[in-house]
Amino acid sequence: MEGRIVAKMVAVEMKSIYKSFGNLLANEDVNLSVKKGEVHAILGENGAGKSTLMNMLSGIYKPDKGEIFLRGERVSFSSPKDSIRHGIGMIHQHFKLIDVMSAKENVIIGQPSDFLLKGKDISKRIKDISDNYGLDVEPDKKVYEMSVGEKQTLEIIKVLYRGAEILIMDEPTAVLTPQEIKKLFRVIRNMKDKGCSIIIITHKLNEVMEISDRITVLRKGTSVNTVETSKAEIPSLIEMMVGKKVDLDIKRETYEGVTPLLAMDQVTVKDAEGKNALDSVSLVISNYEIIGVAGVAKSGQKELCEAIAGLIPIDKGRIFFEGDNIVGKTPRDIIRLGIRMGFIPEDRLGMGLVGNMDIVHNIVLKDYMSQKGIVLKRGPSVTKAAKIVEALDIKTPSIYTQVKKLSGGNIQKVLLGREIDSNPKVLITAYPVRGLDIGASYKIYDLLNEQKKKGVGILFVGEDLDVLMALCDRIAVLCHGKITGVVNPKNVTKEEIGLLMTGSTQVEEEVVS
Amino acid sequence: MNFLRLAKRDDLPKKTEWLIRAGAILLSLVFSGLILLLFKLNPIEVFKTIIIGSVGSEMRIHQTIIKSVPLIITSLGVLVAFKMKFWNIGGEGQILMGAFAASYVALFFPEMPRAMALILMIIAAVIGGGIWAFIPAFFKAKMGINETIFTLMMNYVAIKFVTFLQYQAWMDPNAKGFPRIAPFPEWALLPKLFGVHIGYIIAIILVVLVHLFIKYTKKGYEITVVGESIETARYAGMNINKIIVIAMLISGGLCGIAGMIQVSGVEKTLAVGISGGYGFTAIITAWLARLNAISALFVCIVFAMLLQGGAYIQVNLNVPSTVANVVQGTILFFVLGSEFFLQYRLIPAKRILKEGKEAA
């Protein structure tokens, strides 16, 4: 009798789950048990198998082996629809909404309905759900008019409308400002009080500690442990994630002789639709300094980097480098001046490296232009490749290994190593730790700090506010292509930066001394 | 599919690679043999006749070489564009426009020494084919217009243009109303070496040049990078539009040379039929050669043997040449199919679990 009561308390039970893709074993003997009315965090580094596990729970994949129980009953999903019917709702990191439709239309899409849509009824149900959980969305607002936070709210309503009692959220805070995160956490607590179970996939430890009741840690495809949050401590969680102790201190030294190197003066860039992607941006990059760029995704970070590198036409404004206006120079000329950029896109390879080529030929990419004649000389790049591999401790079978066969961290080291090797004066790096595990991220921060020590002016476009605040000397905050403030991370709080990210406040123009 | 899984191969030993290829060819022969049996033909005899028909006598060897030359050169042209992932389907048109430009020199220029005439004709052909490829390349670079459709349509413009020349503008008044263009003067014809026009020497030289160009020059490297990742090329500061245009000029120029050789060495005048589908067949051969110039040479020779042998069985065995097409198609199917197995392998799901565990 007691066993059955326990079973009812457990919302989800995944037992000894195996899943492989080709040769890769993504999940191996993973166990997970989520109680009714609890917030359960799944913690793990990239590639630990978090998403795979959740995709099996939401019916996207089928496990090779293992059992899934819902409220004590064994289930087997053949499709996401199946899993939705069982009350599971997944909120993906990249929203699955249709831009041109209203909130209401997005909610009912794909739902069985009467021939004629009873708009009022639907609106009422959406309103009920919103009131019930403290969500806040206008049913008739179009998705393209919504902020990221609103879109996420809509995604939550969408799964609740479909009757979800178990919600899976994949990196829900990745795209939100600190204020929006607070709001989201309030909603999560409301849902929990109403008896929902919420599974959060994340690698942000502070948030895990704040919101979750229990934590399951995955490492290399297996579940390491499940702990009560109240009894857990961050260092021990990291140890479980990484498998060893990691020093989590980001160093920030201050040097003498900080002088401006590159100055953007009222730079405006238009996007394909003629809107301002960058709106009169003025920013100074100085030597012996790392200047961070914070902002909600797609606030103009990419345009900022590309404008400096000469990759997009500049509508208005000037960019001075060592006294000369470099607007209108070709990307090649700008590279020659000593301005180097490494932009890590979401697929990691697309914007700086050629995956199918080996390390040597990827080094050639920035070398060959200065060669005379028509023949490609590989010799110098071979030496350089060997040097970079050794200096940055890149793990590769040889310098003739295709870059795409390396791990993410090593790929990023090749890219950064190539840019650093040319002794740049200005180094622009965007998302250099994207997708990296903790150990590799810290190596990249060390590399940047070394460059700073050499006097390089570094522009660091980042995602993680905690890292930006620990690493950078100054932080410029972008919002809709405008710089809403340049702040000293020692004197501000995360919340203040958050307000700048949404443009709710503005700091007076920074005075360049 | 739960018990069989696809797995990407990481590093395939060269030996296995060739074993798989050889296996594919063997399988294709067995399979096309079965099809031939269905037609109540003796497969061994058909295969034998194809080989005899393509290399069985000096004259047939000459014919095979003559067929392989335009195929090789057009494949080289197509390959340069494909290396950049620019889908040049316009080989036919570029061949014809190259042939047209070369014919203009042959028909309307005053008599000149043969060497000079041939060099001038080659230059004209490169320009003719090059311009025909430049037009879609320009629109692709400037406006992002889809090159596949554009190059394809350019073929028809070229075909109709040459038809117009043949049937009207350049029609030979001495041909007694027969729609044909006057034959080239002697000084505009390719000389013969060992009984075959020297087009094959040009082809071999071009194979080496294209190979060196792609592997060892800066432009060749740029073309490869653009093909692999446009964004990376952009971030490296390459002028992508310029690279697209240059690569297409080379691609079209090579196809143009193929056209020049056809008119000067084979037809001895301009005719609509000279492109003979080589512009399309070259797409297949370039792919089969995995966009490698040296391999393209051999693939094209084998292909020409099939073409020549196919024509021969029609006469010799009194069967339609479509039988040869069936053999050709089956071989293609298996060889192209084997590319899949070069990149993936099928393994039982249970073994994956075990292997994975060992790896972990």
C-alpha cells in the first residue's frame, strides 16, 4: 500500500535509460526521479546528455533501453504528441512560435478544435491560465511584437493550455535579463504550488541554487547523483559535473598606461530592412583592458563586431584607429592594421574556421594574403600550427587533422590561437566560450588575460553576466543597437546591468579621458 | 530500423575505401547482368562487346579518345565551379558559346598560320565560354540570384542562338539548302598526332593545370574556402564576389575550350549538336571523381568507353543502344551509392551499446 502512495507522489521516473547516436553513447544508465510539485534541476556540462534525456521524455527520441514511468505507470512515447497527451510539455531554448500569428493563434495551433474557432472561449481559457499562474500575455498581440520574455511566457501558456503538468524547460534563462529571470522564477514557484512538476535544464549554478528543490547531475552521459538543493553546495556540484575540483576564480589585473586604441564615434549601421542595427554607437577600446559587451541576444553585438572589422557597410559615423578613420577600408586592410576578430557562431565553425580543412590550412587562412605571387606557401603556417598547438595545449592527433574532428574547446583554441598569434593590437572576441565546458572556458579567460597583459585592447562579447562582471574592466551594455551605458563592473549590480539591457535606464555617455 | 543503425565513419583506411568501391563496381556488373538476362541477352557477351567496341581496334580507341576529350575538359570546368559550391549546370551553353567564338575566328578572319590561328581560337573560346558563365556569376554575386536555374536557362539561349546561326545567319550558301555552316579552312583545324586530333594533349595539360591551380595556388585555396564556408571566407577578409566571378570565368572558359576542340578537331565546323550532352554528363563525372582533377581524367575515360562501347553493341549485337544506357545507369547507381557507405556504416544496435561502453 505504501509503495503505491510513493508511486503517486513521483511524477516522472526514468530508469536505466540508454540512448546512442551512431557510435556516440549519449545516455548510459541514466536514472531520474521527479516528484510531484517539485522543481528539479538537471545540471551538466555541454554534451553531458541533458537534452537527449529530456528529448526522450518529450517523445522526440525513443530510448534504446530503459523504462519511463509517469505517476507510477509505465509509458512508451511514439511521438511528441503522445507525450503531450500524457501531460508533458517542453519549452525549448529556441522558441517554436510563428512570428506573424497572435499569441492566441500560436496557442491553439495544431490543437483539435471545432470547425469554427470560438475565439472568445479560447481567450477566456488563456486568461484563466494566465491569472492562475501569474503569467501575463495579451492574447491578440502578434509574436513579432513581443520581447523575448513575453515569447517565453507564451510558450509556457502554450504547454499549460495543452494540459501539461510536467514542464521541461531547456536553458530557460539563457536569453533573459536578470529582471525577466526573477519574473520567470515567480511563475515557476506558482506552477509548483499548483502541483506541477518542473524540470529545468541548465548549467548556471546560482540559478539552480535559487529555484530548484532537488538537483540531478549528469556527467558524460550518466547520472552522477541526485541531491537536495538545500544540502548542496556549489563547489561540490561543480566537482560532480566536471569530475574534478576546478578553481573558479577569474583574475582581473589592472595595468598602467591604459590609452585609447580604437574609438567608434556615433556609428550607425542599417540592417537588411533599413532599420538601425547599430544606433549612434560610441565606444572606446583601450590597450591593457578588456571591455565587455552585454546585452540580450541580437541587440547588435554581431553588427558591432562586423562594423569594426569592416565587414558591413557603415551608414553614419567614424571609427578611429591610431588616429585614422578606418571606415570604408576593406576587411583585408583592417586585418593588416592589426585588428583581429574571432566570432564564435552557434555552430562554432561557420565564421572563422573551415571544418573540412586541417589545422594548417585554417592557419593559412589569415597568412596567405600577405604572401606574394600566386602560389600558396604552406611552410610558415606549418611551423605556426605546431607552435599554436603546443602553446595552447590543443588536443589533436596531428596538425593535419580536420578541425571539425576536434572537440569544441580545441576548435575554439585553434581560432583564438590563430588570431592571437598575429600579435594583434585589437582583439575582438564574440562568445569565445560558447558551448565550452568549465575547464576549457577558464583556459580561454586566461588566454584573454595574457593578451591584456601584453597590451592588447580586447572587446569581449559575452552571454554570461557573471563572467563579464568578473573578467572585464568596463562593460558596455547594448539594447536595440544602442549603447545604454558603459559601466564599471566593480560599482554596479547585475540588476542594474539588467535594467540597461532592457533599456529601462540609461547611463550618461562615458567621458573619454 | 531499431536493430540496425547508421554510424558515421571517422577514419576510413584507404584500402577499405578502394575495396568498397571495387565491390560496388562488381555488384553493379552482377546486377546489370541480371537485367540483361531479363532482356534475354547474354551479359558476358554484352560486356565483352562493350569492351571490344571501345578499345578493340585502333580506330575504336581513337573514337573513345575523341569522346573522352570534351568530357574531360568540361568536367574540369564544372569541377572548378562545384569546388566553390557554385552549381554550374550551364556546361552545354558554355561549350556552344566557346565553339561559336572559335568558329568566328575560323570563318571570318583572314588566313593565318595554323599555330597562331589555333591559339587565337582557344583565346576566343575561353572568352566566349567565360562570358556565358560570367553573366550568371555576376547576378549571383550582385543580387544572389540562383545560379542553378540561371546557368541551366543560359544553355537554351546558347542552343537557340547556334541554331539560328546554323539555319540562317551563317548558313553555307554552297550547301544546296542543307542547314549547315561552311567547313573551317584547313589552317583552323586541329592537327593530328598518332591518328587523333591533339585535343587529348590539350586535355591532359589542362588536367595538370587545374590540379595545380586548385591545390597549390592562392586563388584555388580561396575557391575551396568559399565553397566550404562563405561566412568564414567573409570573416577572413576575402572578396567573395570577385572569387565567384573569377572561378566562373575559369569554369566557363574551360568549357569553351571543349567547344573549340569539338569544332576544330571533330566537326570541322560549328553545329548545334557539338555539345552532345557533355555539359550534363560532366556533372556526373565531376562528382564521381569527387571534384579531383586527376581522378576526373580516369573517370571520363571509363565513361567514354561506355559511350563508345554502347554505340558499338547497337551495330554489332543488333540491340538498341539503350541497353548500354541500362548498364551505364546501373554502374552509376552502385558507384554513387557506394559513396554513402564510404561515409557511413551500418551496425547492429546492440553492438553500439557495447562499443560505446568500451569507449567510455
